[in-house]
Amino acid sequence: MNTFRFGRRFQRFFPTSLLISLATLSSARVCVGQADAHATTHQYVISVQNLKLARKGRAAFEKGSQLLDKGDTLGSIAYLEHAIEENPEHYMAYYDLGVAHFRSAQQPKAEQAFQKAIDLTKGNFAPPQVGLGAILCQKANFPEALPLLERALDLEPGSAIGKYYLGWAQFGLNRLIEAERTLEQALLRDANFAQAYFLLARIHYRQHNLPAMLKDLECYLKLEPRKQQVRSLAEQVKREMAQDTSVFATARP
């Protein structure tokens, strides 16, 4: 296949925005408190700190967290900030505040909140590291995102969202085989992870593997059937494959 033609045909269908999902990072909140079977107490947060959180800022944090879960992102921010005022060591409030700012496209504020949660837990709490890694991927700062996401997955090896962003960082560094393997692991943990299929399609596009790319796009469309731009891309891939088959069929030795 002509490499130039391949890239020219499909590049316009691959906006980076399709890799970015606010809901994707928000879903990372689900993993909070779900410790890996091999995790130790030190890998998360010491019990003394948890006792402090139970006494200070609890009501405001719970209200803010509930609003965030219900999709009232802007409403949650004031409560989470109040929880932090009452207890400046409330790492969970900082993490949820980071998610709220991320959803609101306030990336600098989200980055600060995630970093504060990381500092308070001395790097022993995975979700804010995933959140910060996601922002670094959005900024195409893959060299910094990679070790941060690897550390998060050391803490929570079963995190599909962590695997997704690690795969994105590896993809950004052109470590395609590693990225492909990482995303396959993410899909083993969550077979309904649409963005992971789309990122796999980007990897197979870069590898010039049209059959695998088409399969990825079809899996994505089963989960996101209204994405017309992706459907158009899948149709273009089918036409390209048919054209290549025709060329081989008419070729003479």
C-alpha cells in the first residue's frame, strides 16, 4: 500500500478531541477505595488520616461528592472547596475537585488539585495520578505522563482507565506494540470502553493494519452508534480495503 496515500486518506478523520472524554476521567472516581488484592495499607492512605477526614469537612465533602456523581459539576465545586477550607489535608476533596475542574475544562485548576492530592498522599493514591496523567496526555506531554501513569498502575493494576491513559502515553511516544498490549488489557477489564477501541484504531492506522483498524472502529460504533464521523471513517477503510483487493486480483506476475 502507498504509505503517503494511506496517511492522506485517513488523517482528517482523526481529530485528537475524539481521544478526550470528560466522562472517561470522571469514571475513574469509581476506583476510589477499591484496593488491589495485593495492596498494602501504606499503598493508599494511613488510617490516622482517614480518621481526620471523618471528623473535618465530612458534610461538605459528601454533599459535593453527591452533586458531582449526579452531574452537577459547578454545584459541587463550592462544597468541595468548603471541605478543603475545613480540612486542608482532605485529599479526597482535592481529588474530586480536580475531577470537577476537569469536567469544566478548567485544566490548570484540575492539574493543581490533582497534584495537591498526590502530595498529601505522598504518591500512594492512584486516582489523582491518573487524573494528572490524563491532563498531561491532553497536553501531549507524554514523557511526564508515562512514569506517573505507570506509578498509578503499580497501585491499582486493575484500573481500566489507568490502562487507557497509559496506552495513550505509549502511543504518543510511538511505542506502538506496548500501547496495543496496554489497551487490550484495558478492554479485558472493561469491554464497553469505547475510547479504548478508538485509540486502538489509531494505533493500527499508524501500523497500516487496515483489517484490525476496521474491527476496532466497528467495536467502537457498537458502543457509540451516533458518531457519524467515525462511521464515515469506517466506510472509507472498507473502500480502501476493497480497492487494495482489486489491485491484487488484477495484478500480473
